[in-house]
Amino acid sequence: MGTLTGNEIIVGLLSLAVILGSAKILGEAFNRIKLPSLIGEIFAGILIGPTLLGRINPEFAQWLFPTGARIYVSIDMLALLGVILLLLVAGLEVDLSSVLKQGRSVMIFSLFSIAIPFSLGILLGYLFPELFGSADNRLAIMLFVGTALSITALPVIAKILMDLKLFQSDFGMLILSIAMINDLLGWIVFSVVIQVIHTGAVQPLMVAQTIGLTLAFSAAVLVVFRGIVHQTLPWIQAHTSYPGGVIAFVVVSGLFLSSLAEAIGMHAIFGAFMAGIAIGDTPHLREKTREIIDKFVNNIFSPLFFASIGMRIDFIRNFNPLLTLIIVGVVIAGKFAAAFAAGSLNRVDMKIRMSIGSGTIASGAMGIILGLVALQYGIINEDAFESIVIMAVVTTVLSAPLLKMFLKKEKTLNILDLIDRRGFIQDMKAITLRDAIRELADTASVKTGLQSDRIFYKVLEREMLMSTGMGFNIAFPHARLPEIDKPHLVVGISNTGIDFNAPDGLPAHLVFLILTPLSDQNMQIQILSELSNVFLNEKVRTETMNADSFIHFIAAIKSQYTG
Amino acid sequence: MGTLTGNEIIVGLLSLAVILGSAKILGEAFNRIKLPSLIGEIFAGILIGPTLLGRINPEFAQWLFPTGARIYVSIDMLALLGVILLLLVAGLEVDLSSVLKQGRSVMIFSLFSIAIPFSLGILLGYLFPELFGSADNRLAIMLFVGTALSITALPVIAKILMDLKLFQSDFGMLILSIAMINDLLGWIVFSVVIQVIHTGAVQPLMVAQTIGLTLAFSAAVLVVFRGIVHQTLPWIQAHTSYPGGVIAFVVVSGLFLSSLAEAIGMHAIFGAFMAGIAIGDTPHLREKTREIIDKFVNNIFSPLFFASIGMRIDFIRNFNPLLTLIIVGVVIAGKFAAAFAAGSLNRVDMKIRMSIGSGTIASGAMGIILGLVALQYGIINEDAFESIVIMAVVTTVLSAPLLKMFLKKEKTLNILDLIDRRGFIQDMKAITLRDAIRELADTASVKTGLQSDRIFYKVLEREMLMSTGMGFNIAFPHARLPEIDKPHLVVGISNTGIDFNAPDGLPAHLVFLILTPLSDQNMQIQILSELSNVFLNEKVRTETMNADSFIHFIAAIKSQYTG
């Protein structure tokens, strides 16, 4: 740090704070409207990048994000570390055996999802080379467009699946396996493209060498390195500070294998992903270690990376709508066609085909990196580069909502969705059971639109059958009503405590009134068991009882429960 | 990341992997010989830096750590982030109220620990300006040497206290408060020195401005920002992903306030420290959030920083032994004199005075940064710079062992110290209580040098009085023996289970033979209660019972217990 000037320190730290801060704010905001946070993070990059901030106040933008200045290299490096650590974490979550189990269908889907868009890209480059660059480079353009349109963005897909909580499902593993093999093939093809550009022709020997190196690397990491991890991790866990030693081991391995992957001609992130898979496969890696790495990477490093994508270019200047439309159209058509064709071979149903199509369209960072290299080698022009970047962003942004729409998985119950300010009584006045139910029914009446008396008698009727005091200072009075079509929950906190005839004799300080539709038998049981689960935790119980506002109440639940 | 070349990616990632990997390996190794890990981390930097690797193979060293190349700026930036996040974490742990409680004595210690070394430094610079640079700069040299010798390294002290687990003790807070105020005063003095260099004279108005800004910043962060955090943190916890939103908030605040601190003329790390104190003071920050930030920072970021100190210069070339000796001597003499003088005013005992002296000698990174700035301004020459750096390293390395020696806190019992391979029976053959005690006694005989029969009968005698089967599949047979002067523990795992007449009727799968000196009444009880504590945890119990090697056994204990 001694070589940094004071001004570099000021600007470097401030720009990191602005990038990370805006990315997290928009990421969380998008999360709340049920979109994956990475879209918000990219969007933050667009706002603070050349597209908006650079347009409004170019001097300030150049001062804060001095592209070209040497301090900016470290922002780039942090973004690179962001994607590398993201892929490392994604790799940790991959269940290798379930990937291998799906062997055949994964291969078919992967091959199709490369082959069809690749062919379409080749055709596009062959027919309209001048859209991308000089017609003299037709062969290189053809290969580039083919690769750019067929490559799938592993980090984006991994993050989308994590954001949608689909990562560890069978379907998540299927998409991820497809993306992984697609990536592997894509980078092999890309290395060949680079060689073609250099030498002007396809050289079989070098192609064979590239393929050989990639396969050898993958095998070495997944077999040899995995074996070493399996043997050494218990030793590291036993003989170093816990969990620090293991955390450092995971990160150092990821960095080292990334560097090695880049050195032998693949992209660095591929090495990190492989390292993650190899380490994640050992049962010796503890949940706590995973969680610390995961939370820090997903909340600090990966937002930096996704914001940096949005900051990469000015999304308005030099915008070529026709080219962009063509490229986006071809990618989407190609990926969906591939998913359909492969799906009919594998005999999977329509919903899965559509989902795989949606999951594989995201080209994200891969497309951008590829485009950048092609631009540097003079294969494509700036218009084409921008179209590729926009295509990458558009497909990334489309992928998650499409995936969500087609999958629309059975929504699991989240009690936080049921608790709102209107159904929250901060300080109950009632001191008897009867008055308490009356007080809750009054509040429920406002929420449901039903008469308070109606609720009161139904709940009291149930209460007479058997007490709903559960012990541990909690009571769950409840009723099923034909008039409502969704569950309603009213929460009351009583400081004095209300006697609900609990088995442990303790008065209830937390009272939950649960109203569910008569038609849905399971709903009531689900809510009851979910509430019991949450409030069996003593910490949650104590903190919620003492919550002095609705926000504190929710915060206390959230500390232990994510739904 | 788009602007990084392939070679920059390879070298950047590899050098990070090497720095972090070597720092963690040596840090853990030093930890095992009971020295703070930061010394190992600095030592790693010396090995891979210009002192060793650069000497053995300069081409390779320059390739791997291309100082001067733009990619190296990002290594510097990561080291800066390392120290900033370290101070942020240290700040989180500071208990503001206990600092304020110590108000008066802290002020006296701080003033003395600045004033005495500062005066000695002024004298040194006045008498021998040519040791440091040109005699023409006498005034600037005097001020610089005074400041460099009096400034205390907050990050180093924070890390030493964390490593020695003294951080949250009253004494830890006292030292930290002294270092904090020392730092505050030190940076004010340093800003004045810079002004003197620029203008050639002391300008009262600018001095007043610097002092005013520093105090205003501290007050703004500790009052206004702290209030904001207190109000908003529950909202953030309730409305963002947990714990991700809070983690990002903490880091972004730290980055932003660091940048601000640097911008108004203090050093960035001071802003991070203040941010940490302000955030750590709210009771709304949860333990889990703290832990994730703490573990990641202490194991990934801070090793990068400490290794980078060791890599800063060649510790052999241009080594000026006389100057170094003088500087080191003056610092140590000055700090100890200050601690003695202030201690006698405060009427604290000798042990505490010596400990405060030891704790405050570490000049660490502050000294280096100061030296570097002075070198850049041409106040001091390279010899003097190197002596300052060596002084910083030497005092840092000395500080922890001295502190440990003088404090020598009552060693709390750590059962991991009692468990070793020689006293571990992987798979007990015995199936009766008698045979089990015989088998354990045989093993204990080898460890203690006592006759097996002697141990057997003493333990059996005790067992006859009252069963030592504790339930939960655990038994603690034990005896006190006059022949031994320290406790011995033998651990046996029985797959078949041995009936120890436990209250729950379950056979013992884990049997601990505890032998303690007859003279020490408490020892046995301490070990028993510590073992119960550890093995009351069901996870530890299950995992240790199923451990298939000594290493797995230790790892399972360590996952939940740190001693």
C-alpha cells in the first residue's frame, strides 16, 4: 500500500464504496420485487457507469472511476476476484454425483445448446460479415459469432439459480451441468478461434492440443486435486485455526487453479469453478466454513463484478438497434430450438424444455469477455462489440424472469409473508383469554373484512375444544373459515401475559391468531408447524417478546429464519 | 476485468495465491508455537519478498511480483483493503463505554507515550540530522523522527490483542484506547510535519485547522454516524437479505469513511477504525454478522496486508546496524519510560506498566507509511527509511512476546492440550468396565511412567465409590495420584460400548481416563467440567464417537471448541 498516493487511496476507496453500495441497494431492491439481485447489480453499474453518470457529469464520473488510470486496474482486479470467488462458491455447491448421474441427457442438451446457436452464428457471420467488421476476416468473424452466440454464462446462471433458490434442486444441477459443459466446449472453440486469427487457418494439431489440455486440466482437478483435498482437509481442520485455516485453503486453491487455467489457455473462472467442485465434494467441509465464504463472496465480491458489467460501456451511444435485435433474436431462437430438439430426444416435458431454454440463453460475462478479446484482435468493430454486450445484458436480464415463469415452483410457506403491520398488536390490552381473542378478532376483522363477532365465536369455539396455549409463553388460537380464500395471521404481544392454559402453566406473551380457508385442510397445519419451528428457538422468542416496534419484531424473526 | 490482459490475470491471481498461501502457512505455524500469527505473516513476506526470493532468483521474483507494473497496484490496493477491513473489524470489537470509563488514565498514558518518545526523537534528529538525511532539513527531520518514534501501530496492536485473545479484556481495551488516542495525536502531528515541509515553517492557523478537522471527524462519526447506525440497522436487518445486507452496510460504511478520513488529511485506516467503533456499539449488530466479517477479514484480507509489509523492502541490503539499533533502542526506551512515568501517576502496578510499555512499542505499518511519505518528500534517505522499517518490524515482533511474558495471564484450561496421539485408543478391545479401566491404565502407564497396576487400582477404587458413567454414552473414570505433577488424559473410543452404570442406562462409547496430581484439588474438577461442556454438544459427541482416526477426533472437537 506504500506505493499508492493519497489521491489514489481516496478515489480507490470511494469508488469501491459507491460501486458496492449502489449495487447492494439496487440488488436488494430487485430482490424485494422478486427479481434476482444480479439484475439490480448490473443496473446499478449502468446508472453509475458511462451510460448515466458519465453522461450527466463526465468530469465527476472520470474523477470517481478513472478508467485508464492505474488505480482503476485494482477495481478491475477486484471485479475479477469477484467472479472468480463467485464461481468458486458456485462450484462448492455442485453435487458432482448428481451431475454424473444425469450424464447422457446433460451431454445431449449441452451439445445441442452449443451446436445450434453456433451454426446460426456461423451462418450470420457468413451472410453479413460487414455487420461485425471487415469482410476480409470472414472466417474469423464466422467462428467468433458462432462462439459468442453459443457460449453460456456459468457465473450468471449459477447466481440466477442461487437467487431463485433452485441451485441444489435436480433441475438446477441439470442446467448447471449443461452450462458447465457448454462453457468447457465454448472455451475450447474460442481458443481455436484465437489460433485461426493468429495463423489464418485451422491447424488440427493445435486444436487437438487445446482440447487435450482442457480435458487434462479438468481431469487433474476433479480426480487428483479432489483426492488431495479429501485427504488433507481433516488435517487442516485439526491443525489450523478453525475455520480460518480452511477458508484460506479454499480461497488459495481457487486463486491458484484460476491462474493455472488462464495460463493453459482457458479462462481463469473455469479453474475456480473446477476448484470449487473438487473441494465441495468432500464431506469434511463444514457448513459453517461454507457459509462464511458464501455470505462474504455473495455480498461483497460478486456485486462488484456484476456492477462492473453495467459500467463497462455506454449503453446508449453507438447503439445499433438492428444488429442488437438480430443477435438477441438469434441467441434466443437458437437456445430455445436447442432445448426443444434435445428435449424431444431426451423425452422431457415441455415445461423443462422451456426452462432449459430460458436458463441457457444468459450469455453474460462470457459474451462480454469474448467480445472484448475479439475487439482487441480487430475481428469485430465497436458497434458489434456493443451489440454483443447488450445481447449479454438483455439475455441475462431475461433469463431469470423467464426461468421463474416456466418453472413456477410450488411456493413453500413463508410465515414472513403472512405477518404485516396491520396484523400486529404491539401491546395487547387484554388480560383474560376471552378479551385477548376479542382484541385479536377486532384486528383480524379489519384485515379480512369479516365481522369481528364471527371471528371471535369461531375462534372461541375451537378454544373450548382444547386449549391452544402451547407453553413457552406462546399461544396459537385459530379457526378455519369458509369466507376467506387465503390465510390471515394476527400477532399480538402481551406484556402482562395471558393465561391460555398452557401445559407448562406459563402465561402467553406471544399470541398468534391463525385464520385459514375452510377448504384447505393442510394450510392450518403448515402454518402451525412453521410458527412452532420458528418460535421454538429461544432467541427468537425472547427477542420478539421484547420487540418495541414492528420492525424489531420482524428483524428478530429474520435473524434465525429465512422462509 | 475486461481491461486486464491474460498475462496480468495469470500473474495477479498467482501472486495473490502465493502471498496469501505463504502468509497463512507461516501464520498458522507461528500460532502453533504460541506466537501471534501476524509475525508469521510478516515473515512470509520477507521470504517471498526482495530479502530472500528476490535475492535467490530476481527474474522469477520480478515476474511473480512485478513491482512497478500496473497489475501490482491491485496487490497494493488489496493490502490497503486488508488493513482497512482489519481496523474496521477491530473497531467493531471496541467497547466504547469501557474506553470512556477509563478516560483519565487513558489520557495520561497516551500523552506520555507520545510525548516522551517524541521528545527523544526530536533530540535525536537535532543532534544527528545527517544520520537521516541532509542537515539542511533539520527541523523537518526532527519533527519526522519524533513522530515516527512516538506513533503506535493500531492495526498491529489490535491484531496482537486478538491473537492473544486479550482484545475484550479490560487491559486490552486500555492498551487499545492508548493506541487509538496515540494514533489520533500522531496523525495530527504528522499532518503538521507535512505542512512544515511544504512551507518551511510552523503555521499556527493550519495546525489549528488540522486539529479541528480531526476532532470534528471523530465526533461526527462517533456521535452522528453512530446514531444513524443505531436507528437504521434494525431496518436493514428487517428489510434486506440476512446477513448479507448488514455485511455490505458495514463494509461500505468502512470504505466510505476511510476515503473521507484520507481526504481530510488523516490516514484512511483511522476512518475505518472509527466506523467500526460506531457500528460495533449498537446492540442490534448480531453475532453471526460479526463472525462472518471477522473470519473472512482475519483470514483473507489481513494476512495479505501483513505479508505485504515483509515484502516492502530488502531487509539485508543497505542495512545500517548502528542507526537501526539507535532507533529501536530509543523507541523501546521511550515507550517503556512513558509507561513507567504515566503508570506512577496513575498508580498502577509494575506488571501493568511493563505490559503497556510492551503493547505500545509496536510501530508496525504506521511507522512504515510515515517513513515512506518522508522518503517521497526527500526528508530522509533510503538508509533511514530502511531503519525505520526494520524498527517497525522489530518492535512489532517484540511486542507480542513481551506482552505475553509480562501479562502471563492465568492459563485457562484447554482440553486440547491434554489430548495427544499417545493417549488415544482408537478402538477399545475391552467390553467390561474392569477390562476397560485396565486397557486405559496400560496406555496411561506409558504416558506417565507409572506402573499400570497402580493406576488401575486407584481408578477402580474410585469407581467403586460411585459410578463415573455420565450418560450420553460418556464415562469419566478418574483418580488423583501423588506421583504426578501435571494432569494426564487418556481417551478411548469403544464401538461395542462399555457399561459404566450410567444414569440413562446407555453404554459408554467415549471413555476419558483423567489422572490429576493429588496436590491440586481443583484440576480434576476443572477438567471434568470442561470435558462435560465440550461433549454436551451432541454434534461433537456423535462426530468424535465415529472418528476413524486421531485427526478426525481432534477436528470434531475443534469444530465447536476453541479452548
